[in-house]
Amino acid sequence: MQKKRKNIIEGNAVSRIYDWPLGGYMQKVLVEGKREDLPVVVTLHGGPGSPIPFSVGCRGMFPEFTDRFIMVYWD
């Protein structure tokens, strides 16, 4: 599974993790997509609890989404 995820990540034109401070708290954001010209979908985690399946830790796990969209996973 790890090799498959690694291949998906490497095949994406967009696959970056950012750390940004917002309101005094560090925010982690994954931006991932097959091509740079795809429409953008932003997912927000309202909590509490884990944002799975759409979180930074799920990088490369959902090519059915990242092949069609640039997914923005905001933890």
C-alpha cells in the first residue's frame, strides 16, 4: 500500500503540505491533485476528533478525487 501511495503522490503535479499560523494556531494544509488545471475542492475539518478520511495523513490515498480535482485538506 505504501508503494502505491508513493507512486500516486509522485504522479501528482500538485502535492504539497503547508504549515500556516492562523489565529495563533498552526494549521496544516495538504494541497494535492493530478494536474494543475483541475477545479479546486476545499475540505474543512470542524472537529472535534479526527478529520479522516480527508486529512494530511491520507496523502495519496484517494486518487479517485485527486485525479479529478485539486483537493485542499485543511486540518
